[in-house]
Amino acid sequence: MGSGESTTRRVSFGLDEDDRVRILRGVKLSEDVLQRMRNASADPSPPVNNKENLGQQARTSSTSDPQPPKTQARTTFPDTKEELRKRYEQQQAIIQEELARIARKEREAARQDITRAVQRERVQTRQESEKAKQLMNDVFECTCDGVTSLHKASHLRVNGGCVGSLPVVQ
């Protein structure tokens, strides 16, 4: 466990009707763990993890049982090439899924940014168009008022009237 080769793994497990773990996939259990699991299924009392109880259990077992308990000491062989290849392929598949998920998120974020920019440009274009229309209306009003004033002045000149206090020369 403390070696530099420890890695994070995905593990799936199954529970029986008593909510006990029975099936493990993705983890290779040591013989010691398997033996403890077998003993736990034979002994229904749950183990207590207090330090005092562990110390008492160790002293009791060493005084009452002079021989160490017999466990099946089975050497574990390194994984076969096939198992290593399968594990590698599984890890590669997980990495590919993760990369695809990240790429989807990045595309979605970029799409949202573009959508916001397009909406902002549309609003700005609409505002500029409305401002241009208003300026055109203002210019038209000024022009119309000027033409009307000019028309009135020319009409007065023709008829011999005065514009303001200045006499019109004929």
C-alpha cells in the first residue's frame, strides 16, 4: 500500500442480502483479506476497531494459542500479459471518455460565448439603426421647417411684405 506504485482505480462491487460485499471487480485481493472474509462469513460477530480491544485480542490470542494461526501462504504471481493489456485498454478507454467529456464541455462553453457575443452585436446593431432613424427624422424635420420658413420668406418678398423688421427690396 505504501509503495510508489499505488494508483487510483475504479472498483465495482456487489452486495448480498445482508449488505455484505461479495463481488469485487478491478481489485486483486490478497490471500490474507480473502481469509478474513471467509472467517467473517463463518463468524457473524462484527469486529471492533478500538485500540484497546485490538490490544486485548492480540494478547489473548498469543497467550491461549501458542502456534500462529495457519493461513494459506500463497505467493501472488505478477499479472499476465493479457491481464496487463486488458487493464491498459480499460484505463485508455477511461481516459478517452474523460477527454471526450472535457472536449464536450469546452465546445458547449465556446458555443455559449459565441451566442452571447452574437446577441450583444444584434442589440448594438438594433440600437444604432434606431439612432440613425431618429437622426434622419431630426434632419428631415429641420429641413422641412427650413423649407417652410424659406417658402414663407420668398412668398413675402414676392408680395412686397417684410420679413421680420427688414424691408424686402424688390
